[in-house]
Amino acid sequence: MTAAGWAQLIALIVLIGVTAPLLGRYMANVYEGGPSRLDRVFGPIERLVYRACRIDPEREQRWNIYTLSVLAFSVVGILLLYLIQRIQSGLPFNPTDMANVAPALSLNTAVSFVTNTNWQSYAGESTLSHLTQMTGLTVQQFVSAAAGMAVMAALIRGLSRAGQRTIGNFWVDLVRTTVRILVPIAFVFAIVLVATGVIQNTHGFTQVNTVAGATQKIPGGPNASMESIKMIGTNGGDFFNVNSAHPFSNPTKFSDFLEIYAILIIPFALAFTFGRMVKDKRQGYAVFSVMFVIWLTASLLTIFLEVGGNPKLDARGVGVSQTVSASSPGGNSEGKEVRYGPTASGLWAASTTGTSNGSVNSMHDSFTPAGGMVPLVHMKLGEVSPGGVGVGLNGLLILAILSVFIAGLMVGRTPEYLGKKIQAAEVKLVAIYILVMPAIVLIFIAISTFVRSVSDVSLLNPGSHGFTELIYAFTSAGNNNGSAFAGITANTAWMNTALAVTMLVGRFFLIIPTLALAGVLVRKRRVPPSAGTFPTHTPLFVVLVIGVVLIVAALTFLPVLALGPIVEQLGI
Amino acid sequence: MARESRLVEPQILRRAIGDSFIKLNPRTLMRNPVMFVVGVGSVLTTILFFKDFGSSSTNENVFVGLVALFLWFTVLFANFAEAVAEGRGKAQADTLRKTRSETVARRRRPDGSVEEVPSTALDVGDECVVTAGEVIPSDGEVVEGIASVDESAITGESAPVIRESGGDRSAVTGGTRVLSDEIVVRITARAGETFLDRMIALVEGSERKKTPNEIALNILLAGLTIIFLLATVTLQPFAMFSNAEQTVVILVALLVCLIPTTIGALLSAIGIAGMDRLVRRNVLAMSGRAVEAAGDCATLLLDKTGTITFGNREADAFIPAKGVSEQEFADAAQLSSLADETPEGRSIVVFAKERYGLRERELVGAELVPFTAQTRMSGVDMDGRSVRKGAADAVRRWVEEQGGAVPPELGDTVDSIAAQGGTPLVVAEAGAAEGSPHPPRALGVVYLKDIVKPGIADRFADLRRMGIRTVMITGDNPRTAAFIAKEAGVDDYLAEATPEDKMELIKSEQRGGRLVAMTGDGTNDAPALAQADVAVAMNTGTQAAKEAGNMVDLESDPTKLIDIVEIGKQLLITRGSLTTFSIANDVAKYFAIIPAMFAGFASLSVLDRLNVMQLQTPRSAILSAVIFNALIIVMLIPLALRGVKFIPTSASHLLRRNLLIYGAGGVIAPFIGIKLIDILISALGVS
């Protein structure tokens, strides 16, 4: 790893370390509805929305109504997005003359963006109209992120309130998240991106003659506005097919740095929001530490594995050097943009998979087997390091509850987290939460191995590498990540449908137990802490949760990994 | 109930081995999802063994047979663990049943005549006459008379106890024997619902319900089992996709090794053993829920008398009034107390003897003046001299009535003793006739002190380290209470406590989310006992108290509340430690089985590099993991029965310690164990 690479990593860490607590405090105030100097700006907008949608912001919901609200909002979102794609050729603002999208692909894409996955079975610039991208996809990139954060706010309320029944109002949480957090940040960030060279226009294709004499169609479009929320809201779905490797989406090393920061900032900041909302900042620090340690480890592992490349190539003397030189960033450069090099590519790969963002600035398929396994495993940890906006913190809190339950008995008391006793009802919901993702991922990979189109059409590589591509696709969908390993043709009837189902289950079958858990917890009385209380803010607890996160994933996925990337790496 | 120092008796072991097979009944197994899965695996592999007997290669057939054998052992070992844990209780229940053998009761008719009926025919409200040598036919309350009763059948305590009508010592238990005198007992329990019946059911575990934490843990274990079931079932398609199809035996072996069999096998044994530990301390818990709650307790309400102090005030100093010599005062104090049979009075005599060398004397011609609620004094009149001892104001009034005066310094002494938590007793004298050598005057003050039990302050410090608050309950005035509270090291006290105060304290602690434990024996304790989360009634207490509590201490030792809390904690710690150990074990098993599964396939043989234990052959690797998985259950049975060592310390310290032993240890131990078994298998040439 070069000095510049280190400098970039350290600068990123410092920037997050400084800004995350500040943003976290701001967001806590948003969810607690406290007074703010910004009320003068945002208050009227919110009231307008409430009046238009007939929302009574004072009326709170129990968990079941909250859940139904989330589901209803999401179903409507899917239908709307499906419809826009199906009729886009007849709708205005279609300068590139895109045809209507096929049913299976439309469904896949609609589900993908409503579930905050942003798995893209299509190529944006050659499939969707500008209108679809703007009013369909970009809108969902805002509200799906806001919905995830609303669910998180509800779970935190479940922990911080005692002896109550309601966990907030979904519509209020949704509106406040969008108006006060996502839109302002995305607006500012979009302008910054434009400054770095990301395009934002209404053009269709621009025909140019290349030096070689050929003609080339250069796409245009409202990209910066989408790029911005794509990162901020851990969505990951780009305007262009090659995602953040595209020069219009990620033109320079500086834009690359800012975009990585944009992926990470809200998920990390939410740890501090959590600490503030439960009135114990140390709890937030502990959660942050778990997220940070796993993210940093995954980042360093990916970076070093990619910087190291395949040393056997050097040994063979086939003329491909993996060492750093004046003309080469060194390492494994296949599938990577030279303007980022292996360090920034590895850092992006780890960050995008730890956050359920899913954007890519390099092709993970071309990583070394071990280097590609790290992003894969990072998703399999359940997207908790730091995870997608809102849902990442949910996952981590649930794993913290699991850790408390397993190890908490060892202090001789009924396990409790933040003073809430963890008993049968909680454990049942935690077990369901933990079970759903591996179940859907493993079952669909298993079925896919029998589907003819998978081996005939979808998988572009044979053997263990092809198997890894299949594992990666369903892991990405099941964890609502949306990054693609590449090397797989996903636009088939089976893959589109199976992945859509996986995304839906991976999103809503986790949200339902999460909100149910919030509903159970909010009614519980709080046990005051004492010397006999299992401490959940200490380094030991951080180590414990990390251990549980790793062991739960390892025990579930070790066999499948052994047959994919592990055997491939060992075979080098 | 005789106490045993040995963990398990040989005859209990023999019986448990038999029970292990009886428990193979699928309906019994079904209650434990983890072991049920193992049971299904055992049947499946056994069928495979017989199906391929002779047709497949001998080596493969032996391998399948051995896997099947050890899967059966896994189930049997789990059953054995539970059976051993139940064994002690069953043996005790048998002993108790002998006590319950039918007796003849002498029922008193309303007209006063007595008829003989079998004890089972008795109804609630019947009155029976029981005389010396007879067995009390059923639970009841003494309504007439007083008797000494041998309760050893229930409590194991050989010293007889006094039972009398009225008051807090009126409850008698069916099955105990009257040793002297005659009492009339009003029956309070229907046949089959007596204390003895409940006790038999409890120690036998026939009414055992899963406790809340046990239920929660079972859900988690079921969840893990489902995850591993999925991981194993889906592995076959993955293996086929990689052209490395697996045999059913190997998949079953993998599944059984992964699911949490260790804790699944020992979970109920841990719970039963926890209850049994209480029974061995002569505490009967009416539900396992109460035992768990004991571990959760945040506040202990402890009666001062009997728990914190010995219950009797003892003389600690003689402080003579001005112009009275110490020896003179000691003499008068002893004289005033010679006839006083109260513990306080006796302690004054003992103190006078030990400190001033005054021997007891015969009171010739003395007239004893007993203590009454009106005079609040006692003493003697002898040789024309009256000596009185009592509360300061009462004695002052007496001296003044006799025409004397009490010097103000004495009042100061009295106040300072009271301020230190002691009880001042003033001794005064007066001559009966005018001009007697004994003018009416106060002689001095006896400093009576509540003696705090030695070592109790250390135990409270332990409790504080565990995060448990102790509150002393006393009828004393706040000053006295504060002083003793400080000396004993309790965190708080409730002085001049009425039953209502006590109730309010419990409720306010519970409102704050804290679980409360207390002991009680009197009828007026019953509402508080019913409200508390852990309520230990003394066996000597009233029927009402016993019914309100959720535990009964047969030895009636209120200090035991602290032991009960520790046993509750130990139960939870044992459960948590073995769960952690069980899950941590899986890491090593993967490293044994995954390489072994794929070693035989050329394209995947590189996975053999994961064989970090260097196990000899794939079959030996899988077999070693299965054998380890079975043997670890047996090896942990003693730990499950005895409980993990409990150290009274803070949660963070406990966590660090147990996480290191059972977490880290759980990861490392199977690597060593599996390797050793593999060496042994290879040496024997089994596969």
C-alpha cells in the first residue's frame, strides 16, 4: 500500500471521526422531534406534506400499524415504479427514445429500488428514460432510505422508552428523514459532485467522432442528483451501467474519496444518534466501535489482498508485474480503473459491501479470489459494518441483543440490553431475524444450481469461480446490497424473479421482526443498571459482538464459501 | 432430608442408565428439538448401515455403523444427563413417600367426642387430636395446646420444635411426629395437596415446567438448529454443482456436529440440578421461575433480627452514675437480672460474671417484680431494698415517685447510648423504709447492644459487588437502625417498619424495575411475601406465610436468602457458559469435517489445506468429530450438575472470566479433543 493510499484511508477515518458525531446529534434531534433552528425552513414544508396527506403528526402508532404503514408505502412504491417502466416510451422526457421495459425486468428493478437494494439487471443508459431515472428510481432512492431509517428510529424508541405502547409515527419519521436529513445533504453533495465533474444535464446521446474515425454515442442525463442520493442513502444504483467506475459518475480520485465518505457517513453517524436517543452516549460509542473495527478490517484486508495481487504472476515472469512502479499502481489491476488503483478500489469494495450500498468503482469479479471473498463475506455478516442507512444499525442492535442473550447469562442474571430483559418473545424475533437472510440466500442458491438457464446463460465462468458469482448475486440481493460481482447475466426470467423474491424477503421479513421487537421492547419496564448488570459499553462487549457477528456468519456460510472462493484461492 | 456430599450415588447412576433408554421414546425426545434431530439422524444412519450391510465396502460399512453408534450415544448421553439430575430427587421422593404412609386420624366431632378416620378422609376445617407419639395426619394449625414436634422427616433437623396455638408458631406439617403433650390441629390442606405431597412432586420434578429463561434459550437453540439444518441440506446441491456429491451419512454427521448438542443435551439437567442444589440446602422452591428470579434480584430485604443480628441484645458495658462505683453498680445490675429469664437479662448476668467476677447467687427471700407493659420495668425486692431495671423514662418516674431524683448526666449517657444504636437500661434502687441505707437513686446505665453476626458485613460487600442492594428491615427507631445498618454494612434500612411500610418499599423497588427478595414468617408478612419476586417463607412460620411465599426454607434460617440468590445466579451462569461453549465448539468441527468431505474429489482436494489438525483420513476426521461431540456431553455432566464455580464479583469481571474459559476454551478444546480421538482411531485402525 502506497503512502498516498494510507493518506487517503487516514483522511477518510479522520473525516468520519469528526463529522459522524455531529451528524449523529443532529439526526437524534430529528427523531426526537426537538426544537431546531431549522424549524423555520423545514417546518412549513413538513406541515404542507402533513396537510396534503392528511397525516396527524401528533398521533403515534403501535408496532403493527407502523409495520402496515411501511408495507403499504413500499407496495405502492413498487407498483408505481413498475408502472413507470412499463409505459416509459409513452411518457415525456425520454430523449434517448427508450422502449418500455420487459415485465420481469421491470418487476426486478421496482423491487430492487424500493427495497434499497439497487440491484441492476439492466444497463441504465440503454434501458431507462430520463423520466424513469428521475421520478422513478431517484425518488425511491430517497424514500427507501428514509423508510429504513424510520424503522431504525422505531427500534431505538422501543429500547429507549419504557412501559409504553407506541413506537412513533411512520409517516412523520418518513417525512422528517426525507425533509431534514436526506434532501438537504443530497442537495449539497450533488453540487459538490458537479464541481468535481459529475454531469447533470437533460441531454440524450451526443454523437461524436472518435480519433480512430468511429462514431460514439455519449450519454447525458440528470446524473449528479442521482449519484448524490445513491451514495448518501446507501442505494448504489447508478445512472450508468458501470456504476461508479464511469467517468461521468466518478471522474477523479477526489470525487472517489468524497463518494466513499458519502456512503459511510450516515450509517456511522447513526451509531451516535442511537447513543443520544437511548440517553447513554457510551452505548453509541460501543456500537460505532463494532461497526468501525469490522469495516476497517475488511477494508485493510481487501486493500492488501488487491495490492498484493497474485504474486505467482511475477514469479512466472509472464511480463505482468504486480509491483508498484512509476507507470503502474501495482497489485491486481484487472477490472480496476487506473485512476483509483487497487487501494481506492479495495477501500470502495469493502465500504460498499459493508453498507449495503452496492455501488462499485471496480469489478469485484476480477479481484483475487480472497480479495473478492472479503466483500462477499462482508455482506454475509448481515450488513452491519456499518450497514445500510437505518437497517444496518437495526441489524447490529439485534446482533447485540443476541450477544447479550448468549453471553449475558454468564453474569448470572436474565440477560438484558439497555435495561430491557431479553426473554422468550425477544429471542423468538431475534432468531427469526437471524434466520431469514441465510435461509433465503442458501435456498435460492441451492435451487439455482438446478436451473438450466443459470449454468447455460447466467454464469459466465465455470467451476468454483462461477459458483462464487452465483453466491455473490443472491447474497447481494438477500442483504439488499445490490452490488454485482459481475460475470453473471442476471437479466433472465429466473434470475430476475428469484432475485426479486430474495430482495423482498431480505428487506421486509427483516423489517417485520424488527418492528415487532420494537413493539415488545417498548412495553417493557427498564431494569436500572447496577454492578451486576452486563456492561454493554465496554471494549469487552465490542469484542464479544464482533465475535458473535463473525461466528454466526461463519457457521452458516463456511461450507458454501469453501466451495466457492476458498477453494479457488487455495488452488492458485 | 439427609445431606449428601457426593455428587451422585451409585444406585442413582444405575437407575439413570435404565432411564436413558426409556427416554428414547420419540414423544419424550420431541420436547427437545436439538436431541430430536440427533435421534432422527441416528435412525437414518442405522437404516443405512443395515441396508448396505455386506453390499458396500467393509470399510464404508464399518464407518456408517460407527457414526450411527455414536449418534445413538449422543442421544443416550443427553438422556443420561437428565436422568442423573432427576435421580437424586426421585430417591428423595421415595423416602418422603414412606413418611406419607397412611395414618389414622382422631377427628373431633362438634360435640367434642373423638372418632377415628383414615387421614385421607380428612377435610379442610376438621379438627384432630394428636397426642405424644402420634403422627400429625395432615397440614394444619394448632388451635389448642402446646407440644414438641419432631419435624426431622421434613427438615432433616433432629432437634424437636415447639408448636403452640396462636401466634406465629402454630403451623404443623402432616407426617411429622408429636413428641410430648397433646394438641388439637385444625386441618388446612386437602388430602393429596399437603405440604408433603407438594414436596414429593417438587423434588421428583414431576411438575417441572420450563422456566422463562429456559424457554428463551430453547427458542434460540431451535433457531440455530434450523439454520444448521438449512446449511447442511443446501450443501448437497452445492456439492453436486461442484461435482462432489456427498453421502447421507456425512451430511448427517455434519449436521449433528453443528447443531448445539452439548447445551441441548445438558439444558434440562442444569435446571434440575439447580433446583436440587436448593433442596440440598433445605430450601424448597415452588417453581423454577422463582430460582431464576433469585439470580435477577436487585434488592434484598433482610429482617434485622435473626438475619443481620443474633436477635438478642447483649450487655456490652456498665456505666455507673456519679458517685457509684463500678463494682457496686455491677452488683445491682446483676441482682436486678438474676430472675430475668429474657436473653437480655441473662446477658447482664453473664457480663457481670465475665467482667466483674460476680458469681450468681441464690435469691433468698426475694420477691420478684416481673416486667409488665405498664411499668416497663422488672426487678427484685429483697432485704428491704428494691432494685429496678428498665427503660430510662420508666425508671426515672419510679425514682421520682420514691422521692429521689435522677441526675442530668445520666440522661446524657442514656441519650448517647441510644445515639450509638444501643439500648440503655437504667438500674435504680430504693430502700423500702425511711432512713434506709439505700436512698432512692439511679445507679447507672446498662449498655445493651445488638450484636451483628460475624462475617455478615463481608457478605453484604460481596452482594454490593454483584450489584445487589441490601435493605435492613427493623422495628427499631431510626437512630438505632442507622447505627446497626452502618455496622453491618447494609446499603439502606427501613426503621420502625410496619407491614404496610414493607409492602410500600417492595412496590417502589419494583416500580423502579428492581426485583425484590425477602424472607418472612409471620402472618403479617404474607402480603409482602406475595408481592415480592422471591419470597422465602420460614418453615416455622405460619401457614399463611408459607402459602404466600414461593420458597420455603425448611431450616428457617433467614440468612439463607443470600445463598438462594447465589444459587440462582449460578444456575444462569452454568447455562450461559455451556451455551457459549457449545456454540464455540462448532468452529473446530468445521475444520475437521469440511476438508474431509471434499478431500476425495480432485478438483476440491486443495481444501485439505484447511485440515489444520492434520487428521489422518477423511473417515477418521468425521468420526472423531462425531465421537468428540458425544463424549463432551458426558464430560460436562459433572459441571452441569455441580454448576459453574460462582464467584461473588462484578458482572464485568464474571463476564471476562467466563468468556475466557468457556468462549475461548470452547474454541480451543475441540481442536485438541478431536485430534486426540483421531490419533486413537488411527492407532486402533478402525477406519
